[in-house]
Amino acid sequence: MGGRSLLVAASIASLITLSGCRRKHVSRQFPPPLNSSPRQTPAPIQSTETGTASWYGHPYHGRPAADGEIYDMEGMVAAHRTLPFNTWVRVTNLKNGKQVEVRIIDRGPFVDGRIIDLSHAAAQVIDMIGTGIAPVRVDVISTPPPRPSRAVGLFAVQVGAFRDRSKAEELKAKLDRNYSGPTKIILRGGDVALWRVLIGRTASADEANRLAQRLRAEVGPAFVVRLDDSSVAAAQAAPAPHPAADSTENSVAPLH
């Protein structure tokens, strides 16, 4: 009887030991998931562009940005005409080599030759507050997850922006006569309201760029903008939170 008890005890001990080994083995096979935040594991650079940067602060601080969140001029955020919201970019001031990383939450700048509008805080980091503008290189370092097919980004071409709506109506009528793409006028509010004239609606950025090249040769300054349905609807319904400017005749000088 004593021998049989010892045998049973030894068997139980062996099972416990084997069970413990199996649990340890499983824990090694399934470690906790890594943090996949775009700030910590940025995607490879997908595009680079150079041009002029500007910055914006008041009176847009505390108002909704184009993606719907509240714009904080002391946050590391920025506006871009075409990059998807929540794209992270690295901006390098080509005059001094200083860099800053910002997240795209807004649309703009709507002035020919400019490629990005930085928050006040981001502009401070690369030392461009005093000058207001600076030559920069913008490198995409992280992009958001792909959007559902039903929400594919659309692109148009901005051809002008005017204080006087009648001037915008004249340009729209000219475009309607000479081009087949749909045209629209969108109000951009702020200290000085502007009427932006857009043409085209396509899911292809390349197609939009070809139209922009044609318009630059035949009409004047033109550049591609992304059509975010929510921001376009908001711009049509109420003054937009972002300053707009353009180099066309009767347009407004930069507000920042």
C-alpha cells in the first residue's frame, strides 16, 4: 500500500512538472503584442516634396480642423492639401537644418508654392516664427491604415480664390465653358472670407495632377487638393477654420 501511494504521488508530481513546462513553453510562443503606434514604428518614407512652409495660430486656435478635431496651435500638427489625415511627416527647415515631426489634421495652405502650414509650436521648433515662411523638405514617415473602399479619397484642382464672389463666379463660368470637369465654389472663412474655385472630382491623384498642369498652362496658378467630404460640407455650410490665400488676381495676401 505504501509503495502504491508513493507511485501515485510520483505520477502526480510528474504531471504537475510537465504541465508547468507546457505553460512556460506557451508563454514564450505568445509574447505580449508590440506597440504599433505610428510614432514608435513609423512606416518607410513614401514621398518627399520641397517648397515653402508657413504657420498659423490665432484666430484658428480652438476651432475645429478639417478632420473634425479641435486645432491646438501648441500641438505638433499641420495642414496639407492632399495627404490623408493622421499622416505623420518630418519637416526640415532647409535654411538651418532643424526638423520637426507633425500630424496632418487640416487642409491648406491654399496659396500657390506653399506645401504645408505648421502649428505655432511646430514652427517654433524649426525656428521660422519670425520669418513666417521658410523653405522646407517634407518627408512622409507614417501613414494611417487604408480607408474602406467606400471612402476612397477624391481629388480636385483649385484654380483661384477671391474676396469677391462675383470674380469666383466669372472664373467658374469660364471653366464651365472650356472644361468638362465639374466645378464648384467653396467658401473659406476666417478674418477675410475667400471664395475658392475648384474643378474636377477624381480618385486618381495622377489624373488630378495632369489636369492641374493643363490649367496652369491655359488659365494660371492651379494645384491639387484633396476633397474630404466632411470638410467640404463644413466649408460650404459655415466659415472654415483654416486661413486661405492664393496668388491669383484679387486674392488675399497670406494671413500668417
